[in-house]
Amino acid sequence: MTTPLELRLWEDRLSAGVTATTPAAANRIVYAVEGEAKLAERTLVANTACHTTGPLTVTAGSAGTRLWRWELMSGEGQSALIAGAPVSRLVFVQPLDLDRTHQYLMRCDRVDFPLGGVAYTHTHQGPGIRCLVRGRLVVETHGRTSPIRSGEAWFESGPEPVYATASAAELTSFVRVMILPAALVGKSSIRYANAEDQAKPKTQTYAIFVDTPITLTP
């Protein structure tokens, strides 16, 4: 019997020079929102990310750090960072029904919109959790319209069509982690629901930080 998996998003805040740890193993993406953080031999600065799998130790730089940490792991696991006391806030949790006979990758990228930019009705080839870095975004999916503000997170299932409109008053960006078929390494996961949208100019830009195959836990 296999244990169900969850995709979780944590926010970690560490003061200058503080070291925090978790013994939990997970397929993990760590993104530096602010400041600098050292993870083993890797140093993250703002707007960079990396993938790890084992227990995690993080040391904040001289100005402290704020991190977003996505983890794909058993729903029974606990992985808050501890530095004498917890420094983590659980932002979002989403159970995922993944076929363990298939091969997957974890992708972390950033999407930036110009003022009033639009993401035409589209789907993706896998689920993921997004978190808004700046600006405002209105997301239409599952028959609902949801205004998203800076620091807020939301889930997109992948096959459910999504339409999004960015703020006309301030630049809008979000970072996301998706679980995709391994065959999509280096390839776009997006599909447009309406044929006429395929040829329209796309004003949003993408920056991929991590695009790595993963092994699911038993």
C-alpha cells in the first residue's frame, strides 16, 4: 500500500545568521523571495531557486531571508523548519493523485505580466501551486473568479481551463511549482483551449529556475 502524496507550500522567515533545519526528506524546491540563504554548498539570492531531496539545513545571510518552499511528500510527514522555535508558516496544501508507475519532473518558474496582461484560457499537463510575488491577478477557473494578492497562493489542477488577467496599475509576477510528465523537460506544458488564442501575441514572460526529473517516495 502506498502513502498518498501532498504538494505543500511553506514560507520560511529567518533573521540574519540564523540556521534552521528539518530532518524530513522530500522532493523540495526552495525559492528565495528576499535576502540570501545558504543550503549546503548552494547559496540562494533573491529570485533564485534550487531542488533538494534530503534533510534540509538553511542559514540566513546578513540581512535575513524569506523563502518559499514547495515540498512533494507523504501526507504523514512533517517538515517545518526549526531554529529553536518554528520559523515556518504552512501556506497551502494540496493532495495529489499521482500514478507511481509514471515518471515526473518538478518545474519551478516565474511568470511576469506587463500592465493589464492576459493569460488566455489554457491548461497545463500537470498540477501545481502558484504564489504571487507582486501585483494583483484575477484567476478564473473551476467556474469561480478569484482575485489574488501579493503573497497569496492558489492551486491549478492542470486539465482544468484557466483564464487570468493581471493588474493594469502595477506589474504582476508569480512563481509556481508544477509536477509534470518527465518527457516535458525543457518543453512548455501549456495548451490553449481555443484555437484562435494559439496565434495571438503572448505578453507574459517566463524564467525557469528548476526543471528536474524526480523519484516519487514509496
